[in-house]
Amino acid sequence: IGILVWAVAAWCAAGPARACTIFVLTDGERTLFCNNEDWEDPQTRLWFVPAGEGYLGCGYGGFDNGWAQGGVNTAGLAMDWVTGSSAKWERIPGLKSVRGNPNQRMLESCRTVAEVIAYYRTHWEPDFARSRLLVADRTGASAIIGAREGKLWVDQSNTSRGFGFAENRVRSRLLNQPKASVGQGTEWLRECRQEGQFATKYSNVFDLTHGELTILPAGETEPVRLHLETELAKGAHYYELPKIREQLSRELMPLPARLQ
């Protein structure tokens, strides 16, 4: 079983009270990537970018500014962040810059956790100064990636784990070595919701084995279920998560420039 956690440094950079909760459940047959996105902005988005020459199809979650906080690709790789860490992290000569959001470019190009680690050894990610990234692939492999003493820090695993706002609660649940079930993941995310100024704005369970997406917008009791390949086959589009149920039955909304 594997668990991954992340919260956007750009928004959640001031302390652990703003951190999200992320975990991965894997049992040898199935791998789930579970996340609570905690922040004060209610304008949440879910958007899809089909594959093209040299890059994979991806689904992203985040806010209206278009800077993806987490996501999943067609190879069964997922990522998200947890903030609250503080580390010495200065640009190392030779690291490459990319267009826009480095973790979106990573998800477009990597298929496995090993490829992600290689990516960050050659590409610059400034947010490691204040956040740690959790990545997992469909095999159950995961890695927490950040900075320590000015160097890239990587903690790899093939078992379930998690961190973030409700880290202690997640760890206690994992003691029983649970099966990787969507119902279990969704239940735990509900238990781990944050309230107040930085309340949980949406929750997601990405089934990395089958490409199924379970989304729970803030205030909802029943999740929305999607399939990554089905959404990508529709072309590039997005949903406003507070209105996703009604928008699923309407004409698709094309991606604005900020979400591309």
C-alpha cells in the first residue's frame, strides 16, 4: 500500500495548518491516490488535456489560476503536494527550466516514480523550498520528494503511507493494512477534512490501476465518478467543481489559456 501527500506552495506556504492530506493505498492488486485539497479559494477546477506528440494525456485539479495542485496521467502516475516544510533550496547550476508549472510538465512526460526522480534531478522546481511532493504509480511505488540541506531529498517506498494535515489519523488507519478500496479512501478523506479558513475544497481518489476518478467537491456527500480515458476522448475541457454535476450534462467548456 502506498500513500502520497501535497499542498500547493504558492497558496499554502505559510504553515502546516494550511497543509492538505494525501495518501496512497496499495495492496498488490490495486493502487489508489487519495487527496484532500485545503485552501481558502472556493473556485476549484478539474481539467483534462489529451495526449499529443511527446506528452501524455493528463487530468489536473486545482484552482482558477490554472496552476495544477495535483493530477494523474494515462500511464497511472499521480502527484500532489503538502506544504509546511522549510528547507535550504537554491538553484543548482545546470537544472533546466520549463514552460509554466514544472510539476505539470513532469506529469506530461513521466510514467513511473523512477522517471519522476530522474526528472527532478535535471529540472528546477522552486517549490521544494517550502513543500514536498508525493508521487505514486500504478505498481504501488511512491516517493516523497523535497529539499534537505540544499540538495534534492527523496524517500521511496512500495507500501502505503501518507502525510499532511491529518497525518496521524492516516497512519493509525494504516496499522490494520487495509485493502485498497475506493470506499475506504473516500471515507478516510472525509475523516481528514480540514475546517475553517483553509477548509478542504475538494477530495479525490485516483484509481491508478483502472484509470477511474472519484471526486468529492466541498459540501457534497456523494462523489462524482469519471474515467480518465473517457474524459480525454472528449478533448481538452474543464469543469468548475462546485457545479460539476450540472456541467456534466451540458456542452463541454473549452480550456482557457490559463489552464493549458
